[in-house]
Amino acid sequence: MRPQVVWFGEEVPMMSKAIKIAQEAEILIVIGTSLNVYPAANIAFSVGDNCIKYLIDPNPPALDNTANFIVIKAGAEEGLTILLKKILT
């Protein structure tokens, strides 16, 4: 059994619902992903134009479509701490 795990090529459960939620988001935080695994990566690129997008990863992917992300080069724990300080100040 592997609950909450999606392998390459598998359908993402409730994908259309996730995209709809992303389209309404004001802030999107992406942590530790290459943004290369589709269809799940589509969620990160489905947000509205006014959504503020953060990417937290010590080695962020060098993709053209991440140009609109504010990149925090750090691991998840450190990156979230940095982001929280940034948002709350």
C-alpha cells in the first residue's frame, strides 16, 4: 500500500479540484520539487497572474517557467523560516 503517493504516469487524484484551488490562490509555495513531473507540475503553473509564487529548494530547477517564482535557495525547514520572516515583516 502507498497512500498519498503518485508514481510517474499515474493520474493525480482530484487534479481538477487542485487546479481550481490554485487558480484562486493569492500565494503559492512550492517546496523541493523539480517542477518537471507532470501532470502534477501543472498545478504550480495554473495560478492567476496576481498570485505570488515562492519556490523553496536548495538546488532550484533551471527552468524558463520558474522565472516568475521568488526563489529561496534553502532546504524546506530553513526556507520556510526565511519565508515566514519575509511574509510577516
